[in-house]
Amino acid sequence: MSDCNGHPAEKFAEHYVLGTLSDGLADQFEEHFFQCDVCQAHVQALQMAREEWIAHPPGPVEIAPPARKRLIPWPLHPVWSIAAAASLLVAVSLLYWRALPHTSPASQPVARLRDGTMNLALNSKGQLSGTGDLAENDRNALRTAMLTGRLDSGLAAGLAAPVRETMLGKPDAAPPFKVLSPAGSVLLTDRPTFSWEALAGALGYRVAVYGAGYRKVAESPLLHQTTWQSAVALPRGAAYTWTVTSQGPQGMVRVPSPPQPEAAFTIMAAEPAAALQSAAREHAGDPLLLAVLYARAGAVDDAHAQLERLAAQNPGSKLVADLEASLTQAARP
């Protein structure tokens, strides 16, 4: 963590607290402020001192007049000005000292994350700051994620832990290639894109999608690439499995094959999908919030993508790594 030598806290902190910095200078100061513990402590102390001064302004200092006759009206006497200035200095210094972070350890941030335009800070009391005007339920979702270091997955049991050896056929050795996505996730789109590993020497591939009762609901033409988007919209609110069959010098190879689990996914129902897509548009710049919302809906692939964005904004963050690990564990067979 950087120190504050040569940093702008001494010069700009007071103007930043009072709101008198220009937009450009304020943005530059915040960029440094978020990375520097010393500057944050300086600004927080000034903010607390200012709030205390506004809430409890000190009264005038009473000084007994001298016994001798006053030649100058007392309110204008130099002694009054000096005493008032000294009182003010002592009061402000006392308030500033009392507001220093070391006197209130429970209020210090224990976790910080940059989430798009938001600079989130969670203190040891479990209080979250930096959320701006987010709705209360969204603030609570962020607070829970940062407090626990976990993303709760809304995956159904069958997706989170697919049944092994459910497909017909004799268990074989490890397949020569694997399906990649979708597998073990809820999808917002009703025309998913399927991807799989390449098989050396393959002359082509064919994808088949199955609905309830292993009824085929979609099939690709012969493909020479390792991705394919469904040409038809799959009915929403339903669960599906899929396979890809390669044609090569050694004949036909279909994956997944026993004892590998089925490649299963669900298409999200229309109403929750629309709500989630609306939230994604509204909070397009806030990857942590989107990761929380996607994970809660079971859309773990989308949640992983948002955590990758969050990691890029917070290099080396252990908290982001913990969130990613919790999501991976929740979706692991």
C-alpha cells in the first residue's frame, strides 16, 4: 500500500471535504484516495471533525473583564480576538484528534473493492459505504458478499451436482475431447451458443440438444468449427442436455460419455430473465453487483464473467479470489 509522501491529501483534503474541488481535481484526488490508507484516514478525520463541529458548535469563551477601566469596548479588544482564536484552535485540534482513525478502530475498513463507479468499503462493524444511491436490497446483497467472501448460487440440485453415468452405454475411458459450455448453468438467452474442445483429425461435428424424456429439440448441421448457436429458440423455463458427435478417422465419438456427467442447462423463465436483463443494463458498470444477481439466479457462467471484470479492476484482491472460488465450488459436480 502506498504511503502519503508527496501525495495530495495535505493540499486538497480540506477542499475535497468541503466540496470546493473542481470535477477534474476531485476525480484525480479520488483515484489516489481509494489506494492510500493515510489519505483516507486524513479525509475521514476531517469529515468527522466537520460533522461534529456542525452538530455541536462551541459557544463563545467567557473571559472575566479586567478590574481596570476599559479604554476599548470589550468586543473589539485585541485580547478578545486572541482568546477566541486560541479557543477555536484548541477546539478544532481536539475534535480532529478525537476523529483520528486510531481512536475508532471499529470504523476502519476491513475490505475494499472498486466496483465500476463505486468505491466500496466494509468496516469491522459490518457497515458498507460507497454504494451511492443503490436500492437497499442491492446494498444488502453487496454487504453480504463482501462480509462472507461468498456468492450464493441459486442452481437447482440437478445442475449443481449432475448425476453421473446417467447416459446409456458402457463406461469408457476418458473421452478424447470434452464439451465446454453450457454445462451446469441457467441461461438468460433462449438461443444458447454451444462450445467444445477440438478433436485431432476430426472431419466434422454435430450437436444435438435434448429436452424432457431425451426428446431431441434441436440439431446442428455438420460443423467444422467448435462452436454453434442454436438456430431455434428453446422453450423457456425448461431443462436440457446436449451432446456433440465428432466424425473422424477412427469413426464416431460422442461426448459426454459415461462415466462423465451429462452436459445439462436450464433456460430461464421469461419474467425473471427480463428482470435480470433490465438490471444488467442499469448496472452495466458494476460487475460485483451483477455477479451477485447472476449467481443468485443460477446464471453461474454470467457470474464468472462479471467476476473476471471485477478482478481486472482489483488486481490481486483476495476477496475477489474468494468470491470466484465459492462460485466454482457451488457449481462443481
